[in-house]
Amino acid sequence: MPESGFTPRRRAARRAVAAGVIALAVAASGVACTAEEPPPAEGISSPPVKGGTLVLLDEAPFYDTLDPQEVYVLNQLNLSTLIYRTLVTMKVAPGAEPELTPDLATDLGRPSDDNRTWEFSLRRGLKWEDGQEITCEQVRHGVARSFDARNGAEAVVQGGPTYPRQVLDVDEDYTGPYTQPDADFGAVECADDWTVRFHLKHAVGDFPYMLTLPVFSPVRPLGVEKESAFDRSPLANGPYKIVEGKAPDPDNGQPGRLILGRNAYWDATTDPARPAYPDRIEVRYGIDREAATQRMLAGDREYDNAVFLGSNVPANFIQQVLADPALYAQALTGYTNSVRYLAINTAKVDDLSCRQALVYAFDRRKFLSVYGGTVFGDYASTMISPQSPAYREFDVYRAKDNPDGDLERARELWTEECPDRLTLDHADTPQLKRAAQTIVDTYGKLGIKVKANPIPADEYFPTIQQTGKQGDLTLAAWVADWPNGSGTIPTLYHGDSIVDGSNLNLAQLNVTEINTLIDQASQEPDLAEQYSLWGELDERIAREAPTVPISWGKAVQLMGRNVRGAVMHPQFGMAGVSALGVATVA
């Protein structure tokens, strides 16, 4: 899934939406902790107490969407786990390994027909925030909504994960329940109110992992008008509901804000994954990350309950944190199962040797220096992270041995047939401008004139997801949708993923052999064999040079002195908010 920082898409006729895929980042900051003295800094992974307020602050101006069929960037996905539940979820808790866990469902599914049919039973007693029960037909409606994205700019559901359209056995011309209310949607079958059957086009051995994404979640049919407002106010079935949401008002200097309060109809006995510690969660938007970090490091009490969600400590403060044991004890550190990369548009740079030259020449050391060096990422040679069981060790372009790039080899490959001018898309933020400039400088040594194309942050993703508007090179980052190659490779490299307006195959790679191998790996029922196939595919794709893997992400995520329950979420690359709370409550 795209990494957070800014959010992905703009609704043309609805609300302003933010954009971005490129930063291992979201920020959070706090409200005052009312305890006289906060507890010692150690123990951010120890259990919180019930009650109190947790505050999350985000650098983005406001959230793009919380519609379950649309949400697909990390900070919003993380936040969504508090508001609504999925059939299956990734449970995280301090001191325990992440665990694939039944959520709305009672188990992890019962496959049949060689993994082409999957049946799940819903838990009894599940309710929406208004007390109405959750049923199979609502799961069916929710999944059907995802096909509305096929209606383009006029769609109620815009963007979001494409997995339902990739794997469900649905007619190619089906466009969802709003435009085709009488069409047969047999891919999701309701044997009764509590039994859900998914019928797939082909075998999918790890289908339960897909169901951790809200795109497969239930939605109660309320009509187009009400459902089109789910981007701002989705109906809750999780432990919290939206109490207040205020969009930013720049003219009056008012930032965006979102308040979550407890959902009285959420039953903790039905939920194995959400301890729901805080009574109240406040999300503040438009935060200056460096200013907030400086205040937290200075011990400002206003930040005792604060969490920097996903945002690494800014580069100019990292040495201070690493050198001070008390500050370092306030940081959640670890690998994030993410990769930062440069996509090379194969529709524009169509010569293989030209693309290979760009991969060889890339200066990873200079690029990462903008982010604080290898503290925040190891030099990458693969698109599948080493934290994935599908990881295969290889280094086709000798990236780890030559982090400064191999200009000599690049010059051998860069011929007169290669373009002498390229455009580089990046979100218009100060840090990304500096990162982009390192690419301009490096490729200038090959005689290539690279024109940086800064795109306003709130328009970045809506722009680059339109295949005709994408430049020659695109800066991006990706966190695996789940810990397998199937959570990375199909979305980033399958030709069928190239859908104008919601495209995440930013290399626009469409190679018949690779498409076939991706389909074969997806259908492999034996997980161990499937892991091996994804690793082989990662290497096979690398030889096409569609992307430059830059770094495998590492986090140093600073938290307030009163925050507890911190654990790295493998799908979000940051602390899972569903486990967070505070240590003391006045």
C-alpha cells in the first residue's frame, strides 16, 4: 500500500483530498497530560491504562477518505482500525508476534474448490454504531461498492485497493450497485445472514490476508447520497465513532481536526484485536513536524500524550535522540516492511539498456542523506522487503556494493538511443525537493537533463495515478499490503493493475510473461512454494529495470512520555494505533 505522508486522491466534485505516497511519515503530537508528573520514559511498550486522551497529529492538511472501500494509505488505514472492523485483521500487541486473527469472522476461512471458494462465518452480536446488526448482505454490498471505481470520475467510490476486481469472479463490465442495482453479483454469496462465501476467478492460497483490508468490509446500504459521505463520516462498528470532524480553514488559520469517542454498541467480547484503551482520540492535522519534534524533545508537557504516527524523527534531530538514553527510550524503532523506490515509466523509457543505466547510476547514499542516512533505511536491492517470508536475496545491479552508483557501467549502457531529457515527478515538499535534486545531479553526470516536476502535495497522487499525466520518473514508496510477495508484486507490476485514475503500477510495466508468472504465483496453494515464486519474480522483474529500489525502511518513531502500548504494525510500518493508550489518567 502507498506510504503515508500526504493522502492519495482528489475527488473532483466532492471534498478536497490530499495526496502522496512518499514519506515514511505521518506526524502526531499532543494535548496536555493532566498528571502532575509523567512516568519515566522507559516502557513505551508496556500496557496502557483504560481512559484518558490519545492525540495523533498528522502533517497532511486533512484526511483524504475513511470510506472503507477507498482507504488505502497508511495513516488512514491505521486510523480506520479504530472505527470499523474487517473480516480478518492483523493483531498486534506489545511483546507478541503479529498474528493474522479472525475479526468480524469466527475463523480464518474454510477454502474449497482448490482455493477458489472461501467461506466465512460472521460472529453473532456484531452491531453498527446505531445498534443495527451486521449481516452477510452488508458484506456483499460493501465489496460490490468497490466495483463502482470502474465508473471513473463519476464514481461514488474512487480509487482504493483493486484486489476485489483482480480476484473475484465478476463480469468485466460490472460497475457496482449504484449504476447496476439489478445486476447479479454472485461473487459474494450469502448462504444466510451469517455465512459469507467468496467465489474467485482462480485459486488464491493466501486470500485471508486480503481480507485484512477494509475494501472487503461490510457497508450497510443507505443510498448513494449518504454513502457518498462515507469519505468523511463512515458508519462505525469498531470501538470508536467519529464525534467531530472539522476540515481545515486556511483563511482563518484553523487546522483540520478529527475527534473519536467510544462506540456504545461495540462489544469487547466479540473483538480479539482491539483493547480500546483511550476514552477519546484526537487527530490534529497540518502539523509542522520539526517544530512539534523540537517541543517534544524539550519536554513540553503539552506533548506527553503525543504520538508521531509513522513520522521518523527529522534528520536534524536524530543524533540528539540516539545519543540521549531517555529520549531513545521514547522511540519505537525497527524495520517497517517498506521500500522507497524510483519508478521508471516503461511506456516512455522503453529501451531496456536505458532503464538499466538509470538503475546502475542511482546514488543511494546521496539520496538517503536527505532523510538522515542509513539510520532510516538500508540500501535496497529488491522490492520485497527482507522482513517478508517471500524475500529472496539478490543484487542484480550491485546496489549494496556501490551505494554511490556505478556511473562507469551506466555510461556503457546509455546510448544515443536513450532520451537526453527526463521529467521527475515528486510531491512538492521541502524534503522531497532536496531528495529529487540528488537525482537531478546524479543523472546530470550521464549527460541527462532531468527536470524536476514538483506537484502540490494535495494533487500528487491524483496526478500520477493518471497514466497520461505521469512523467518519465516517479518517486514513491510502498509498504506490503500483507507479509507476502502477493501484497507487493501484483499491484506494482501486473499489467492488469494499470487502470487510469487509480494506477499504482507506476512503472506501467506490462510484460506478458511476467503477468503470467504473477498469476501462477497468486494461484499457488502451498504457501512455502508461493513465497519462493514471489522471490523469483522479484528478481525476474528487476532484470526489466522498471524500478530503482532505494532503501528498505526503518523507523525511529518518537512518542510522548505518557504514551504506552507501542508496537510496530507490519502492515503500516508504524505503531498500530489500536494498541496505544496512556500510562496515567488524572
